Amino acid sequence: MKKERIQLFIRDGQFPFIPPFTEASSWLNTTLDLTKIFKQVENNTELSLYKIDRKTIKSGSIDGFTQKTADKIEYNLHLLRDHYQFDLSNPYNINFNTVKPGSNGIIWLVSLDNIFRGLRIHHPVLTTYNTIKYLNHRRRVENVLFYLIHKIIRKNTAIEKRDLLIKLIKETYNSHTQLERSNIDNYASVLSEIIIDRKIHSNEKYAVFLKHNISLKVDFYYSLLVHFMKDILEIRCLLRLPTKIEEQLIDQGCLGKLYPERVGMEILMPTHKLFSFFRSAYTTNSIPLSYKNMSKHINNPNPSRSRISNTHPTQEASEIINATKLKQLKSWRSGVTPENDHLAEFLESLSGEKYSAFLPFFLCRITSMWNKFYIQEAASLKNEIKKHKNLEKYLDEEWLLSTFATYTKYWQKNAQAKTA
């Protein structure tokens, strides 16, 4: 008799109403991979974790675990919870038996809630009421949407399925997203066809399907950011912000002008725009701060990892250090993600005693993720165009850029409105 397999985890769903949390965490160079997490702490003498083979975790995440392996994983997770003070309680009274396969909202809710709890240890003034309330709302909508789709598919004729699916998708998107109504009509028609037939009949419809997926991702991430910035807005008086950053927070939700944008032959990415904005935000006497002077706020490089030696004259060594720091700043502007401590020290020096580095730190992390989000979608789109002849007639990178340029619209619609 085959032993019962135990499911411990919710697999990533690919429907973009709420994208997988693993996607966003990868943009921060973090991971939810249990193998890597256990590996990183296995030499910690304060913990006595069971060693579990990588292949066992990989296969078990798909097919389920034996009772023995499941017990070991749960034991490890409880040790990590207690050691790192993770909160694995259920403050939202979620009935996990009702969570639909393919949904991602639960992972987002639990993960962000724990991240914010950690942040409040260092920044107790931070409240994330708007962010968590929005996320919990969208999570519930996602679950209901999946439930109703499955119900429609099981109990109706083909014609009834199509009509009911179109009605469901249109009502859900019109009520709970900020997608354009004319686009929603097209998305509902094509998506219902794909759900029923499991295939797409033309490049034109495939282009609509790709636009749907990208637009829905953008809608989720931009809505989430807007609600987070609403939380920041509520404590702005405590953040000691430079005037220009405070003005951008109020008028543009801080991010309105930082979207990827084509200028001439190149695309200016969010990190590039952010550091350019810092030049005017931290200016003195109305003269923009030069990148050379900005780079001086980066800590000196570790001598053991630089070209500096004791044989270099003092002036030459100083020139090498300054050149290294300017090069480092250029790499950050281009999207290289600095270590948290390194970035925090730079921003604290740049801000000085007069201002707080709290919000600028978040802006650096958000724009770094924004870079990677755009690069991911642009590369995926380029690959689809390469695979499907004539697809470019209906979809190209200019459409993608225009979709990514909509953050201000989200801010203007939500900033003064009550959170859903």
C-alpha cells in the first residue's frame, strides 16, 4: 500500500492577479528555497537542524513528503522560528483548508507581515496598516476568483462557461484593479477562451494574453507600492525628509518620475533616475550635487580588496580610493544591488544629521527591484516575439514602457481614497 504523502507548502501559482512572492524576493537576492535556508544556518552551533537532502525537498515540494521527512522539516522550521523570532501565528484567522491551489496571496501576506514586524523593531514609528489591509483584501479576491472559476468549469456547458467566465473576470477586474475598462473587455474574452480551450488561436489573441499578464502584474505591484507609500505619508513628519523628497512623496508617491523611460537610444532605469534625483534632493545653494562628491559618502574600500598598497604615496592612494568609490556609485546607478549595511552607511552619510536615511533606503531597494522587474519582462517579451512570427505587429517594447509609466495614475487614484 502506497504511503500517504504530506503537503507542507503552497506551490507558486502562475496566475498574475497576485504574482509569486518568490519572484519579488529574487529581485532582492533573497530566497524562500528551504535547501538554501537550511544550508545557510547548518553551521550555527546554537541550532541542531536535521540535514535534509536537496533532492528530497525538491521532489517533496511537488509530490508531498513522507511523514518522517515532514516531521524533520517542521522541527527545523520551529527551531528557526524560535531562534529568529518569526511569527508563524494566524492573526488574520485564515482557514487554510479554503485556500485554492495556484493562489499566492497567503505567502505574500505572511511574508510581508513578518518583514514589517522586523522593520518595526528598528523603526517603531512605521505602521503598515494600508499595505497589509490592501494585500489581505486582494488575497481574498484572488481566492474567491479561483473558487468561482473552478466552479464554472465543473458545472456548465461550453457556451455557459464562456459567458460566465467573461462576466466573472470583467466584474472582478473592474471592481478590484485599475486596468482600463476597454482592455478588461479584451482580456476577459481571450482569457475565458484560454481557460476553456487550453490554447490560443492567433498571434493577435496571444498578444492580448501577454498584455493581460504583464498589466495585471504591474497593477498588483503598483497598487501595493501606492498603499505602502500611503503608510509612509502618514508618518512623514517623523522622517526628517529633504524638501524635494517630501514634495515627491506628497505629489507623486515618491516613485512617479522614476519609471523606466526611453531617452534617445537608451532606456533610463529607475535606479539611474533615483540617484539623479538625489543630486537635487541633497543639493546645497541650489547647485546639484555632483556624482563625484556624492561618491565620497561611500565608505573607503577594504585595503585587502583594492589596488592600494603601503607603497602608494598618500595623494596617489587618495586618488585611487576616490576613483574606486565613483566607480562603485556608477554600478549602483546602473542597478547593481549593494549590501544593506553598505547602502545604509552611504545614505546616512549623505543625509547627515539633518535628515533621516529611512525612506531613501527604501527607495533604493524599490528602484533596484523595479529595474529587475522591467528587465525580466522586457527579456521575456523579446523571447516571445522571437518565437512567434508577426507577434510584434500587436506588441512591442514601447507598449511595455508605456505600461510601466503608469505609477502616477495609481497614486493619483489612491492617495486620497480610502484603502479598499
